[in-house]
Amino acid sequence: CWIESALMRLLLFGVPLAIILIINFIFYALTVRNIRRNLKKVRVQVQRKFKNKKQIVPGEHDVKIYTRMMAITGFGWTIGFINWALPDNQKGFIDMLSVIFQYLYILLNATTGIFIFAVFTTTR
């Protein structure tokens, strides 16, 4: 990175990225909670209507899609944040870990489109 100061990297990259990751996690958790709450209501209504016949409840597949999308879109930036938080100019295991996280970050962010394609085309 061309920003040499650790404080400036924290202010310009670390803090905004941490805020975005936290907000994304909160919104994701609220979305899943609301979907599950509504699914329980729908499941009760479907069971009453069809009297123990096995029925597909609308919306069950949505939680799986949201989980896949969260993993695809959030995981790469979480790896990037962890990589950023690792100390610079270390020797041994920390240096090897930093290199692994750098390659994972590049790979995950460069191939997001391929992962999205795979998620939506490899379903039943």
C-alpha cells in the first residue's frame, strides 16, 4: 500500500471497512431473523390448511440464498480486514499467514462473479 503511516491506514482503510462489515452483519442478521419469524407464521398457516400433508413452505429457499450470498460477498472483505490487521514486516509464521491471506483476498475478490454464477446455477 502506498500509505506508509499505520495511523493513516487505520483511519483510511481499517475504520471504514470495519464499520461497513459490522453494518452488513447487523443487516444480514436482522434479515434472517425476520425471514425466519415470517416462515414460522407461514408454516403454521400451511399446516392448518393442508392438515399434515407435506407441503413446501414459501420462503424456505430464501434463507439458503441469503446465506450463500453473505458468504460470497462478505468473506473476501473479512479476509482482507484480517490481512490488514496482521502486523507488517514479521518473520516466520505471521509472514506466511499474511501471504496466504493476501492471496485468498485477491482470489476471493477477483472471482466473486464466478461464485455468484455457481451459487445460482448449481441448485436443484
